[in-house]
Amino acid sequence: MNRVANASWWGHDIQSVILCKWQYSSFNEGDPNEEKWPLDDDPSFIDCSNVCDAILSGTDEDLTSGADSYYDISIPAPYWANAATSTLTLEVGRFRFFKTR
């Protein structure tokens, strides 16, 4: 939702942001995750659905403090992940969340 609120090359609505090329691996053609889909009774799918409902209804707290970008530290830091272009807002395990300027 932070990307939707900050319309840019990511897109201007939920669908265009989620489907923006190379942003979410499960939507990238040829990605191993592309064909995976959880069963309706999968507990993680239910959790994700509940989070989505809360976000869309505006009842979920943004724990990322407005982050619009993230990366997994198992890969080299992207060019935008530096103090000159973004602010680190949250670290969770291997993930770093940033609010770009």
C-alpha cells in the first residue's frame, strides 16, 4: 500500500504495483514460485489473507514506517539501499525495509 500511495514506476493501484515486472518473484514469468499456489486451508495462506483484509480496511498498523522497498541480505544491497537515496525503516531477520526519497 505504501507503493500505491507513492505512485511511480511501480504502478498506480494495487494490481499494477503487484504485477510490476521483477517486483514480486511469484509473478515473474519463469520464476520457480510462479506456479506455486497455496491451498485455501493452508494456515499461512489464511494468515496472509487476514493481513490483506486488515490492510485494505485500514485497520493494520504499518510496521515498516512507510517503507516502499525491501531486499534480502542474502544478495548484494541494491543501488537504492543507501543513506543518499533511502531511509532504513525496519530490519526483520534477513530483510531490510527502506523508504525511498
